Amino acid sequence: MAKRISSKYSRKFLEKTIQVWQPYFPAPLSLGDAREITENMTALFNFLIRHEKKSEETK
């Protein structure tokens, strides 16, 4: 049985993620790789948003 990637992201979205990021990777990216990239980028932007809000609160 094939491993389920995630219902959080559509297959179309993950395929687009692969299309965008593939030029930066020497090996072919999988849907699992695309999910991981998406989750890591989301975490990064959430961190930056929280950091900016904290920075504004201390002004």
C-alpha cells in the first residue's frame, strides 16, 4: 500500500512545490520532500512573524 503523504496539502500543490524547488536539488524530489519543504517554509515564516511581533512590542 502506498504511503499517504498528507491531506493537509493537495497533490497539485505538492507537485507545484516540486516544480519550484527542483532546480535547487540534484536528486529528484518526491511528494514527501515537497511536504517537508512546505512545512519547513511555513515554520520559518511563522517564526519570522512572531519575531517581528515581539520586536514591535518592545519598542
